[in-house]
Amino acid sequence: MFDAVKNRAEVPNFLELLQQKDQRIHALEADLLTLKEQLTWLQKQVFGAKSERLIDLHDQLSLPGFDLGQQDPEAESEREEVHFKRRKKKKNLGKDTISYPDNLPVKRVELDIPAEEKICPKTGNPLVKIGCEISRKLARKPEQFYLIEYVRPKYASKAVPEAGVKVATLPDAIIARCPADESLLAYILAAKFTDHLPLYRLVEILKRSDIRISRQTLSKWVLTLGAALSPLYEAMRAAVLASGTIFVDETPIRLQVKGKNRCQQAYMWVYVGGGGGDPPYRFIEFQLNRNHEHPLKILKEYQGFLHSDKYGAYVKLAQFEGITWCPCMAHVRRKFIEAQNGDPELRRRILRKIRYLFMLERVAWARSPEERLRIRQQLEKPILEELSELVENRILKGGLLPKSNFSQALNYYQGLAPYLPNYLTDPDARLDNNVAERAIRPLTIGRKNWLFVGSEDGGRATATILSLVQTCRNLDINPQEYLENVLRRIMSHPAKQIHELLPDQWMAARIQQHNDMPQTDSQDGLG
């Protein structure tokens, strides 16, 4: 009797213990699924293709808004044989695989046969020259360095010696009493910030031409030039903030700690602006950390469209009056690409519709701004609405593990859903933030080469010069040519007109100057 009562008393404890074990098993299963997703993602990053494309020919052909016609099942049996001839494509034998400007200097080398071979073996008469065969090869000479020697005659009056000596003034120099000409300084900046060469490599390159400049000297020149170019940097910042469309992103960079043999993490913020759907300017700002205050300070008075990812600082900016936030759909797609487990069918449908959006955008950007807005309103807006409905219904249905990648992807989209349609209202707005990500890529390549910046002043100088150089690259301007010209002019250029030296306006002025030059008849030398 006592044992029966005791057993009945222990039953609730066993039930409670079983419930605890069930909860523990569910938690472990959720952790296991999360770890499997992480392992799958890691294996793909290490061994798999990096492309995010999902190819589905049937879905691609059934893109809404593009009626490609429906196949009739009964017509499958009625097939017509069509014969045609296709011209075989000629193999590329390597001819004309390189290009070069027409005005390159030509070094002529004549290769003639010996004099004894210029006699006809039958008649003994001299052979007649009937023409020439010309073959061209592109060649290169080692870098040429030369000295500029300024000779300034001095004048004085014998009758009035107290009048002093008169001598012509030296041209303005970007660095006072610097032994390097602006052409060499521009080469150093272009090599470091365009070709991503660390200064120690530049030292070795110069040494091969028997030019010896210490790395410390090069570093001082870079810092001084960064400070001298700061007025242009500020003018670019003003132009970016005055535009109606900005793309922003940030990336970490290593900063050497003074007095210690280690580095700390700092950040570079990239703001792309200046007008249009692919703005010209790349304004880069150096900061010691990733605090929200930095973009909030820069963009506190900005009015217009802001493209970015879902970093908290940009979410705060979305609440500012006058700012229309356009979150990046490419980041949304990436979340669902990484969600390998969950609801495969729904994931496939969501990715298919996102692909539709990007396909339609590719078509829209090939059209006029008016046509672009029409495509967005008639074709893209319904897809966005369907996407939001799919995501919301799946979240309300429940049953997903909170830590799973698929659940996080759904919640990520849900948080952005009110802002995703914002790009539909302006022809210069974009579906993604790829403009900023492309602008930040040269910086990430550069940091793999020069590894770190040596000081906060070095970080600011790097941001200044990178802003100008990468803007030149975006506009297909030779950075070295631009820098050399600007370094010679900036010291004497009026401060109120400093914007005239920004890369796009500088290039426009050069084109206008070339067009205004009188055209002369070319001489072909055929008298």
C-alpha cells in the first residue's frame, strides 16, 4: 500500500522530467540545424561557387509583364524540320589583340638583306626595290626621370644699389622647398591609391632607376599632399550632400597604434553622390570606430534618397524628415540565398520574384526615366506586394525555428517591407546599394596591399586622396594626369571657385578647351 502511494507521488516528477528532456531535445535539434546551416554556408564559401544566381528557365520564361506565348500541348506532335547553314566562326589567331594610341612615337629599325644578295643570280643585274614589309611591335622603355632646372637671371641697378635685386619668382609649389616636381608627386599618389602599391614597394621601384627616396620621406609627402588637397575634398563633400541621391556603405581598416607594435580597427565610410542613378563622386571619410554618430552627423541636413544596408545608423536616418530610405534588395536576396533549410518551396518562390525585380530593373535602366517609372509602377510594384504578402503570411503561420537562417531572412525582409517600395517613385533611385559596394571594392583591395594606415592623419590623408582618385577612375579620367594638373593649380586657384577642380568639372573644362581650339588642316606629306 505504501509503495503504491509512493509510485503515484513520483509520477508527476517523471512527467516534468520528460517535458524538460523534450524541451532540451528540441533546443539541441534547433542548435544542430543552425550548425548544419553554418557548415553548409562555410563549405560553399570555401569550395563552392560564389555566384548568387539561381537558374530556373521555366520561371525566367514566365516573367510577368513579358508574354512570351503559351505552348499548345497538341502542337507538340506537329514539328517542322528547318535546315539552315551556319558560317563557322574564324578562330582568333592573336592578331590585333592589343590596342594603343595612334600618336605613339615610332622607332624605325630597317632590316635589309646583304649587298651580295641584291644581285639577280641569272642576269647579274641589281634587284629592283618594289616595296617594304612593315611589322609593328609595342615596346617599352624604362621609366625616365629628369631634372627641371629653373634658371632665373638676377638684375640690379649700379646707380641705385639700394633698390635691391630683381629676379623672377618660382612657380607655385604644392610643398614648399620640396625637391620633387608635381609630376613625381602625382605619380606617387597614383601608384599608392590607384595601383594599391605600398610605399616600401615604391621605394624598390624607384631604386631600380637609381633614384633613392626613403619611405619616411614618401610618407611625409603623402600626408602633406592630403592636407593640401583638403579644400577639394570638402568641395566634393558639399556636392555629394547637395545631390538628391546618395549611396553609403562602410568597411573596416587597420590603424597602427602609436608607440605599440599592434593595430586597432578603424573604419572608412563611402558616400557616393553627385546626381543621377550612378553618381560621379566617391566621398570617403575616415573614422576611428563604427558609431552611429558619424553618418548621423554627416547626413543630419541631407534631403533626398538614401541607399544603404540595414545597419542601425541608417535605420535611424530613415526617420529623419526629408530623407527617403531605400534599403538594399541585394542584401535581402543574400539572406534567402544563405537560408538553405526551412521552407524550400517558399524560399524558391521568394528568390524567383526577387530575380524578376532585378531583371525588370535591368530593362528599366535601358529606357528613359519616364519609361523606367512606368515599368516600376506597372510591373515591379505588384511583385513587391506579392513578396510582402508571402513573407507576412509565413511569419504569422509560425512553426519556424527562431535561430534558423530562413526565419532570420523572413524577419529581415519584414523589417524592411515599409521602405522597399520607396525606389519606385524616383527614376534615379535604385533597387539595391550595389553602387556603394562597387565604390568600396577598390578600398578593400588596397588595404590587402598596404595593410594599415600609420596614424589618424594618415587615415584622413588616405580618405582625401582616395576620394579624388576613385572619382577619377569612375569617370574614366587618368588619375595621374588629373593629380599633376591639380597639384600645380590648387595653390593659386580662387577658393570660391575650388569646385572647378573637381574631376568631372575639370574634365568638362578640358573637353571644352579642346573644342574651342582652332582646327587646322592636317598635312599628309604627299606633295
